Amino acid sequence: MPLPADDFVSRVLEVVESIPEGRVMTYGDVAAAIGSRAARAVGTVMSHYGSDVPWWRVIRASGHPAVDHESRALEHYRAENTPVKWANGVFRVDLRAARYTP
């Protein structure tokens, strides 16, 4: 999908591309990194334009990956040694250990 000439979109994707392997940022963290409070808008950008960046490194504040992408995200987390926690058969990223602050 062609990238629009929207500065917000390009700044979000730049931040996501900068997240190192094994680390994550929440949608709110990404928004804050570009001087915004628009975490939901970050989610919208990721849903429309995030397929070419490491989308699995952007997670919900609870530590859970994007809805309906859990199994694909887990494959990436395992490959990158991202710290995860398991409880009752459900995982989430260990934000304390994996959160990235640019």
C-alpha cells in the first residue's frame, strides 16, 4: 500500500522501525515518542500501513499483542527472544523487561 504524504504516519513508522529486536513499545509509547497523545491514531496507522515494519513490537498497554495477531506475534517474540509471561494459557510481553524507550 503506498504511503500517504502524512507526517504523522511517517513519524509513527519511523519510530516502529527503530525498535530493536526483542524490545517493544506500547501504542501510547509510540505516540509519546513523536510528541503526541494519540495512541489510538498510532493503532490506526499500524493497521493500515504497519505490515512493512516490525508491527509485533508495538503492543497494547496490557502487554498483549494486536488483536487477532497473537500467534504470528508469538512466533516473532520467540525468534527475537522477547520476554513473555504466561498465565492460564495466555501470554503477554513482559513490559518491565522488554519496553524500549528511544
